[in-house]
Amino acid sequence: MDYKHEDQTLLEIIRNYCAEIVAATHRFSIDRVAISNDPDFRALIAFFVLQIGETAKKLSREFTDSHSE
């Protein structure tokens, strides 16, 4: 697929935020139960989710229209 360079950059940023979440769960050996019991870790995850949402809003209309799922 031929996405705009900016969309590709934004998708890479989103991917990196996702990788940070996975890395943090592995680093601290945290599973879903531990996440739900740890408000500090939930705040860390929430920060990355917020960043993902803000970054996703910057994707081009063309990209979001072609990926509505």
C-alpha cells in the first residue's frame, strides 16, 4: 500500500508506543491481574494509550477512510 510518508511515520510512532507497553509488562513481569491491581502501572499504560490516540488523530483522512475497521 502506498501511504503518505507522514502516515507511515505516525504508524511507526504508534507501533513504538505499543512496543513500549509490551516491553514494560515484560520488564516488570506484569500480567493482566497485576495491571488491574497496580494503579501506577495502569497510569503508565494509560499514558501510552493516550499518546496512541493523539497520534492516530493526526493520520490523514485518506488513510483513515481506507482503514475504517
